[in-house]
Amino acid sequence: MGKRYIELLAPAGDLEKLKVALLYGADACFIGGKKFSLRSRASNFTLEDIKEGCEFAHKHGKKIHVTCNIVMHNNDLDGLEKYLKDLEACGVDAIITSSLYMAKLVRRITKMEAHISTQESSLNEEAVEYFYKQGATRVVLGRECSLDDIEKICKNKPCEIEAFIHGGMCSSYSGRCMLSNIMTRRDANRGGCAHSCRWKYKLYNDEELITKGEEYFSMSSKDLCSLKEVRKMIDIGVDSLKIEGRMKSLNYIACIVKAYREVISDYLNDLPYNEEKYNFYLDACENRDTSYGFLHGEVKEEGQLFNLDLMLKKAGEFIGIVKKYDEDNHICYLELKNKIIAGEKYIVLSSTNLPKEILIDRFYVQGEEKDVYSVASSIITFKCEEHLLPYDIIRLKK
């Protein structure tokens, strides 16, 4: 199909993350409201937040999708019609749902789009055709699809196709897990997943203990990373590239979105693949070990995460996010996220500018100079001759 516009879709667990995701290059955000959302432990959006998020997105020519993707029981139907109409009034562009009833209802009583959730395990063109005939304007493919599967589905697609490109991979089929229910009575399919697959287990063969000492077993998958597959996905006709992670940090959202935005923009502008540039952003946030997931076919042993001690990689330290910059006096107002130390060099990651290095030789908290400070959410100030922008991210230089 060749090069063409493709949507980069990012997660957002709260309003600040939504704004960061869109500013750092996402074309749309998917968020969860207070009802019908699978991430009940995320900082889900009130209707007022959703309205503000939609206004911000539309001002920047971007879109908001709301997840209503719990596995619905009979008593979940109460208030559904009103909630959908409330979301439409807020300016929501699309609903993501695993309920065929909800998809039909969205199209019947609102002007929003209905997107079929990945939890429907759509892995072939017949499934996509079926959901299209039921009123879906987009189908989110199951993460078990290979690139060959995706290409075949896209050849005769009747509606838009969305595919995951980065983030957590469920050890169960399309997220249909009962471990959390059994072990903690938290229903994974109704928003309460306890991530039981990532716990540390002792492994037995009958009565024989296989794991020894501090060695443990997990059944978790490595995270998906498909920087190298994005160009092919554009070529074969995928309409939306989806990043997983509504419960991820603000720093994670900014860096992952920026990495994939650079990949997409470089390709559409006929620039060569620049792995070093993309990995700079990828490495600037917390990450589990990654693999290609199912994109290259069945997952092998190297795609699994058996050693939890290697689970999380961190590079540098996320210090804070710029809230305001006083251009006349060259003063930066920074919302602190982690400990800051005077006299250190820091890296500035920006939504629009290239990364740059700054020295924060002294800083102030409510006018009082400090050498070290670590109270999260505090506003600190420091002088900086380099022009900074709201939502720039400050990181300790490695």
C-alpha cells in the first residue's frame, strides 16, 4: 500500500499524561472513565476530566478514545445509555468495547465510533468482516497476530485496523485470565488484575522442588517492542499503532511516544532508520525486557520472562516536569518527581526540541536554597539560560 498517514495511539492514566502523550507525538489517546473500564486501579477520568481532555485534544487536531471494555454482566447494563451519551457530550471520538451490544448501542444512540477491543481476539479477516457488519468502524487485532496475519487481514479490510506495537503482553490468550480471580478474588476481566503471572513462584515436579534458594519462577511474557516493525506495518495498511500502558508513568508515556513518533516521521519523510536515536528515548524510561511478541510467529522461550530479577530496566532518573518557564528572568518552575541534587548535570527531553544538557547549580523551594530535595509534587525553581517549555522532562544525566 505504500507510505501514508498512520495514527499513533497512546495510553493515558490521567489528564496530565494525556496532555504529555499528545504533545510528544501521539495522534490520539485512549483513556478509561470511572465506569466500564478494565483498568480500575488506574487514575481513571471523571466526566469533567474527559471533557477537558477532549477539548485539549481537539484543539491540537487529535482524538480521544474511551475504553468501555469490561466483560459485562447483566447488572452492568444499568446506566449504560446515559453514560454513553455523557461521553458523547464531552466530545469523545470513539468507544473501545468487547461487548457487541455496547458497540451496536454506541452506533444507534450516538455519533461516536465503535472500536472492537483486542479482547475479542480478532485474528482473521472473517472476524473483522463480522464486526464491521455489526457496526464497528475499527477492529483492534489480538496480540497473537503475526505480521503475515496482519498483512492478510489488511488486504481486504472493510474497516480500520488497529494493532499493538509496544507494552505489556498478557500470558493468557487476549487477556482472558482467571489467575487473579482465583488467587486474589480480583477479576482481571472486570478491571482488577493483580498480575499474578508476574509473581515469584516456587516450582515443583510432583514433590521435588525445582527452583533453588532465591531462584523463582514466573510465567510472564516479555514486553512487546516493535520499533523495527513499524515501517512494515505502515506499508501493509495498518491504520492505528497502539501503545499499551494506561498505568505507566508520565516519563514512560512521553519517552515511548517520542520514540515511535520519530520512527514514523522518519519513514514518512524518507529518512533512514536511526536505531540509536529511537533507542535513546526508549532507554530513558523504565522497561521490562522486550521481544517481538507474536509478530514473527509463535513465541519461543526467549520471548518469556522467567527471571524476575531482570524484569525492570532503568536508565538515569526522572527528576521532574517543567510547569512554567519565565522567559524574562530565565527561571524554570519544575514539578519534582524524584530527588534533585544541586550541582549536577541534567538532560532535558522535549516534545519539540532535540535533547539538551543543562547544569542546575542551585535551586530553590519557596525561595529557600536547597542542596538536596525529594518531596514529590513540590514546585522548585532554578535559573536556566536554555529556553525550556511546559511539559519538558528533566532527567539526571547517566
